[in-house]
Amino acid sequence: MAIDLRAIAPGAIRTQAPPLVTILAGIVAIAMLLPLVYLVIRAAEGGAFVETVTDRSTIRTLVRTCFLAAAVGVGTLAISLPAAWLTAATDLPLRRLWAVLLSLPLVFPSYVGALAMIGALGTRGMLQDLLGPLGVGTVPRIYGFEGAWLVLTLFTFPYLMIPLRAAISGLDRTTEDAARSLGASPLGAFFRVTLPQLRPAIAAGLLLVTLYVLSDFGAVSLMRFDSLTRVIFIEYKSSLDRSAAASLALLLVAVAMLIIWAEAATRGRARYHPGSARRTNRITTLGPWKFPALAFCASVAFVSLVLPTSVLVYWVIRGLDAGQSVDFLGSAAWNSVQAATLGAIACLAAAMPIALLSVRYPGVMARTIEKISYSGYALPGISIALALVFFGANYVPALYQTLPLLIFAYVVRFLPQALGASRTSLLQTNPKTEEAARTLGAHRARVFGRITMPQVLPGLSAGGLLVFLTVMKELPATLLLSPIGFDTLATRIWSTTNEGLFTQAAVPAILLVLISAVPTTIMVWREQRIT
């Protein structure tokens, strides 16, 4: 039985947005355009934009980059969908613990994850050392497309799993029960009824994963895979004329806009909120599938969390045995937590008016503002950082190398993470409850605070967590825009890795994982208590 989700209840969406919501969303969109304006200026200076983007090598690199993004998207969906469902809606043993463990790979910076995988699976790595006594001289090559795909899949799937868990926790299972009562099998009811309701979360998560892959530099560089970002960084580093790099960055933005347009086109006009009051999420009994489910979660957690962490711990132990010292990291840890917290709050505040505009008052303006807000996520971090360095040094020198400008860079870079979660939560909130309160005389702000906000809070928590974890490991913007002496765990990892001091790099990396585990655990336990 197929459930038609395309009908929209009359009056469910009001046509005219409140002026304050429109103004705030417009301000955020204008702010998001700053890096693009910088890139356009830089690209125009060289006068060779068309020649650069139509070059054969550029086209080949673009095709490779898009293929990698698509492959990572498929890989993350294959992991995230069963993981989210098992940890949010089944009687999986220790499901709260598995939810935390499967969320933690997100805290690994891509370059740290790539280093750990090379140390574990690469030539002369831990795996080869273990297999050496058995007569195995070499292990399969990990570099290239395969290595980049593996690293990016393992360390980005939580971008999809976390919003999926929030969406599954907020599902009304009555439609699935109705399908089962009409003879549909459990698997058939899931694919024909439940899965279509998860489409916004899947689309939003895949959008984040795809844009992350497009903008990543660390993993593809260490895995020696030529993507657009790697070429852009090489151009920035090797040439005094940055017009070519700016032209390639604009090409990356164009690809991102196409992907955002495609994601928006898949939404249709479906209604994803329940038709009545939301019921408590029902727990599915796994029965004989419990042990395969445990094996799946354990395998994913081992490869994406235990294995890279083991490599880091191994480097620390080996370094300490060799007499190396470890610096005190209290200041760097505090700076990381402070910047991540402020960045998450700022991103949520900037995302909410755009989410309200696009969900409750859709139209040309809403779609345009939403697409603009995603543009920064596709840009390499160095492009955004250099744009804000140019802007701050030339127009607002009082803000240059200050914490507010750094937080603004985080908003430009990571707003889509908060926006995707906010949109998904609003789509699952029935606007009729808001309209009923308005007809009873409640002010719009009171309705938002008393009715809308409690219902979207789980999704906002998921979005805030994503931003917090990503800001904790952000590198280019922090290096170029942070105040003098503002050292973070990410910058410490980067500086020690460049110097080949793997013990000193492993210690802040482990601390980064431990700190990030705290908010992850709090959010997961809170979700479980709600559901």
C-alpha cells in the first residue's frame, strides 16, 4: 500500500512571511555572499575565467571530484540508514551506547582520519606489521580514489546518520501500522510508507555529505587523489596570481549550486508532518536479527572509531617510550570549546529565519535565500578565510583577527549543517497547531516559543551538535582569522603533523575525541528519553 504524501492541507502554509523573518533571512543571505564577491573580483582580475574552467585537465578533475562525491554519498547512505534505524527505533542492545559510538567518527578531522588509516592500512602500517610474521609482504594500496572514498565515507556518515536519527525519533508510526493492517509486510511498509517520510532528512544529510566532499582538502591530499580542492590549494600556494584558483573555486560553487537545486527539486510538495498529534515512537523488536544488527554496528564502530583511535594511542605510547614529551593542552582545549559553542549558537540563530521562510512561506525569494546560504559550504575553507581576511583588513580593521570575525567565518562555512536540521524539524511539525493558537489570540512570537520551538528542539540539537563538532576540527579559517595566540586543538594537530611529530599530534587528536564525546552523549541520551 502506498501512502500519498503530496497533498497539502488547506491553509497549512501562509503566503506572506512576517517582515522580521524576511529581513533576518535576507541579512544572513547577503552575509553569505561575501566570499563569492571576493572570488568574482579575483577571477575577473586575471581575465581567463573561461579558459581556466574549460581546460581539459580542469574538466577531468571536475569529473573525478563529482564521482567521488557521488560514491561517498552512496556509501554514507548504506551505513547511516540502517544505523539510524537500529539505534533510534529498535530494541538493539545498548542502543544508546551504539548511537554515541557511531556518532563519534564525525569528530575526526579528515586529515587526521587519513593519517590514521594510512598508519593502520597503508604500506609499512600496523596491518602489514601484523601480517608480516604470516608471510604477507605487502598489503593492497590504499592511496588514490579507494583511499579517499574510504576515509571520507567513514568520517562523514554521521552527517547523515544524526539528522536521520532525529527524523526517525519524530516519526508518527500510525501510517506504517495502517499499512501493516492492510497486509503489507514489515519490509514493504518500511520502504513504501516510512522511508518516504524520511526523504527530507536523507536529502539534507546527503547534501551535507556531498558538499563536504566537494570542499575537503585534507583527506584527498594525503590520499593523493586529485580533486578540485587539491588543485585550488596548489594554485593558491604556488602562484602569486590567485585568479586561476578563484576561477576554480567559482566552478566548485557552480557545481554545489546544481547539487542544491537537485536536492530542492526532489522535495516536491510533500507533507511530512503527522496529520494528528505526534505519538510516541514505537520500538521494533529485532528478534533473530538482533545478532546481525549488533555485528553491523560493531563493525562500523571498529573501522571508523576504534581503529583510528588505536593508531593515535599507539603513536602516543611509542613516542612516550622514546622519551618524547607532551605539552599541556588546557588553553587549546578551552579555546576549541569556546569557539565551537559560539559557532554553533550563531549558526542556529542564522539558520532559523531561513528555515522558517523556506518551510512555512515557500516562494522564489525563500528558495533563492536558501540556495545562497549553502554556497559557503562548497568552498574550500581557505577561500572563505582569505575572503574575510581581505574584507576585514580593508573595510573593518577593528574586526580583523578577532573572535567575532572568526565566528562569522564559521557561520559562512557551516550554516547548512544547522539549516538542514532546522528544515527537517519544521517539515515534521504540523502548522495547524500554530494556526490554532493564532486563532485563539496568541501572538506569533508566543506561538513560536510555546508550540513550535519545543517540537523542533530535537532537530535543532542535532544541527547544533553537527556545527559544534565540525567547528572543533575546522582548520583554515581558524589559522587565518583567529586572534593572535588563539591556539586550538585543530591548529595544534596541524602544526605538529606538519613537523612530523606524531606523538604531539596524537595527544590533541585524542583530546578532541574525548571532548566531543560529551555533547554527543548528552544529545543521544536526551533523544532516547524523549522517544
